[in-house]
Amino acid sequence: MATASTGEKPKDRTVGNTPSCPHCSSPYIKRARRTTIYDRFISLFYVYPFSCQLCGNGFRLFQPGVRYVRFEEDQREYQRMRVDLPIRLLQGTLNSNGAAIDLSMRGCTVRNAASLPLAAVVKISLKLPNEPDPVTVEAVVRNSSDNRIGLEFLRFEGEDRQRLRQFIQGLLDRQYH
């Protein structure tokens, strides 16, 4: 599958209908890594693990005749979408503005001048276009370098997970259609 950074559309490598998530019916699925011996074994019989980019559901699909070539360029479970969205970072006395430069349902990369230690828990407010209120989420710092901070989302407030999901679905719709 193509990555978000290449701008290429993924090639449909399935037989018959394009598969969708059995949990939420989303067509935005991504082949997941084969992490267990069982997953590697059943892939000999064309059964592969997948995950939904919107709800996170993991499942397996039978794809007769399809072989996937393993490559290690990006090990993220969720595809990152390029964005430029204003954010506010809050941690203790820190109250800093910045911008989310990529985004998925699991996390984001933030461009910000603040320096945060690894494993620090922060609250971010993410301003989505055409939304009156920001999406508020608690996140943990997974990496930090220069003026970029990689965050993994932990907990959303209220309906914010659903609002983010709708926004990302719109981005995926524009990318794949």
C-alpha cells in the first residue's frame, strides 16, 4: 500500500469487491503487520491481518492469489494524513500554541517550540476546520526533536473521538476519491 507522504492511491489488490471493516463498514482499511507465528502461518493460505483506519478494529481477510511484499518504511498502524491545524498544548504551567502537521486516529506530530520530555502527558486542543469547538485529547509524548513532538492519543473528552473520526474520514474520502 502507498503511504500518505507519496500521494499515490493504493492499488486494489483484492479479488472481487473492495473489502471493508466488519465493525464499522469503513472502506479505509490497512494491512497490518503479521506479528504472531499464527498470522505468518495463515498468510501461507492467503489470510492476512488488517486494521480499520477509523475505528481501529483488527480483523483478517482471505485474499486468494495475493502476496504482500514486506517493507519496513513505516511501522505505524494508522496512516498519517498531512494537515496544518492549529493546536494548543497544555501541561502544568506550559500553555503553548503550535500546529499539527500530520494526524491519525492514534496520534499526531506537532510543530511547536516547546520542549517536552519523553513520556510526558499533555492535553491538546486541536482546532478542526468549520468546527466551533476544538477537539480535546490527552496524549503522551512518544518522541521529540528540534521543534517537533510526536504524540500518541490516550483519552478523548466527550464526543471528541467521533468528531475527529468524521474529520479523518473526510480527509480519507478526498485522498481516495
